[in-house]
Amino acid sequence: MSSINIKQFQKRLQTWYQKNHRKLPWRSNPSLYKTVVSEFMLQQTQVDTMLPYFSKWLQSFPDFKTLASSSEEEVLKHWEGLGYYSRARNLHKLAKEFVTRPTLPTSVADWLEFPGVGPYTAAAITSIALDQPEAVVDGNVIRILARLTATTQEFKDNNTAMKYFTPFAYKILNNENPNSHNQAMMELGATICTKANPRCDSCPVSQFCEAKAQGIAISIPKLFRKKTVNLTLNRLYIVHKNFLLLSKTASNSKRLANMYELPKADDLVKNIHEHVLIVSKKRSITHHRIQENIYSLSAKPDRSFLNKIKASRGLTWIHLTEINSVTLSGPHRRWVTELSEKLS
Ligand code: SF4
């Protein structure tokens, strides 16, 4: 890979970071706990989206001990709307395990033992909160490293690219100040060396950048894109005597355990009740493009329908005044709010 003057690179990066970094709550009065929470929330979520969640979380769960002693229901409720709920569950489990440890886990190997902690998160926690000389390689850092070295090969996914660039990340790591170095790299990727619009003219390390020199920054890194998959889901919105019908996801479900959703319509209404489409919603999850058609019944539910619901596992009626106390995944919360206002 490219040979750059590492000392100069580190110095220019650091000077830029000290002057320009965003003031974020986990950077003022930093702590191990704040670093862990911020790293979990930032997996898959943009800073601006997670900031209000972070401050609310810190108010309710100020440390590992409080989090460990809280119920999963409370934890999920605080995560509602952030998505990827396994992060909340893993963070909760991590806190429970952390408080039982007789000594402070300090190494990457120690942190890899915790649920939800992969190589990236372990390196981030140990370098940022514990000053260990570990290089953090996330999507932002991969982009910078690929551009610095003008690497045009295509990677099958982020993990493959991460493995490829990790040795180079260690090569340019500032071992005397890994905390600040890693944060500076991530900040550079988030604010200057962005995916669609790299601002090379404002970049503190542009003199070391091969992609800029060759005019190919925008096309790098090359990550293989999975083919888009289109899906259609049919759901029900049924209110009966001020109770809304919801389904509760099984506790062993990988993604949405113990969360509530508008129930899937297919089996339930087929051949039983006339139903009418009230709204269609579109959303994307990774490479899936999902159309969710939400139906209501055209007449009041009859006895056989109510009996069928009673016998169905996972279906439950929640009084409209109690809706805010259950945890709905983000889109379902929006749909329920919108439909209850529209149809009331
Ligand atoms: Fe990224 Fe441009 Fe800086 Fe290179 S010069 S690291 S492409 S912002």
C-alpha cells in the first residue's frame, strides 16, 4: 500500500481534529460507559438521529449498574425508534455481565467476549476509553484508507474490506494517542471524506491522498452491492371497542423479540372477513425494498373472527390509551399514530 510520511500524516490529522471536531456528549467528560453506549447506538445509526436517544438513555441508565438492574422492557422502550433492537438487548446483557466482572476488561480479547461486540466495537472501546493502541476500522475509516491508497479493487462486503485495510490502519495509528487518532479518522470520514461528496479542498491529509491525485476519490471504495429484493407484506389495522389488535413477536425472534407490530394479515383474514386497503407504506431495510399494505375490516369483527384471534398465538388487544406503554418498532409506531388520528 501507499507509503506516506506517517508522522506528518498523524500531525496534520490531529491538528485538524483538535480545531474542528464536533462537540458530542460522549466526548465531554468521557467515560467507559458513555463510550460503550455511544458505540452501540452508532452501529447502523447516524449521529444526528441517535443524539436525543443518547441523552435520554444517560438520564435513565447513567451507568452499567443501573442498566444491568433495569428490565428488558424498559431498555427496549428507550430504544424504540432506533431500530436494530438486538443492539439494545446486547447492551443490556453486556451491562449485566460487566457488573459481575471482578476486574476491568481492558483488552480487545476481553471485550470480544461481551455480546454484540465485534472487532470494530472492541477496538473503539479499548482505544477511545482505555487508550489501548488499537486501530478502529469502520465504514468511514475504510473509505479514507481506500482513497488514500487509491485502492480500486472491489470488496464483497464491509467485513472483507475491513480485513484488507486493518494492517494499514495499524501502520498509520498514532500509538501514543490512539484515542484521539481514531476519533479523528472517524470524524474525517463523517464530515470531510464523505461517500458522495468528499471535500478534498478542505481535507487536512489531501497531500497524502492518491485518489485525490488521480481524481478518482468519488468512485472509491468499491463495495459489491447486493441485488435489490422487493417484498410485499400485508398487515391489519383493527380497532374493536377501543382496543387495537397487535402481534407480539416471539421472545426467541432474532431481530424483534418481545416487540409489538401490526399483525400480518394473510392467514387471519383469508376467507373470513371482507377487508379493505387503507394505506400502503414503503420502506427499505438493507437491500430489501418492502411495500407494506395495511388493511382494515369492512365490517365489525364477528364472533368467529374474534374467536380466531383469541386462539392465535402472539395476537393481543391493547387498549388505545395503553399504546404508548408498549414497545412498537419505529415504522409501526408511526403508522399506528397516523392511522389512529386519521380513523378516529
Ligand atoms: Fe478523502 Fe479527498 Fe481527503 Fe483523499 S483528499 S482523504 S479523498 S477528502
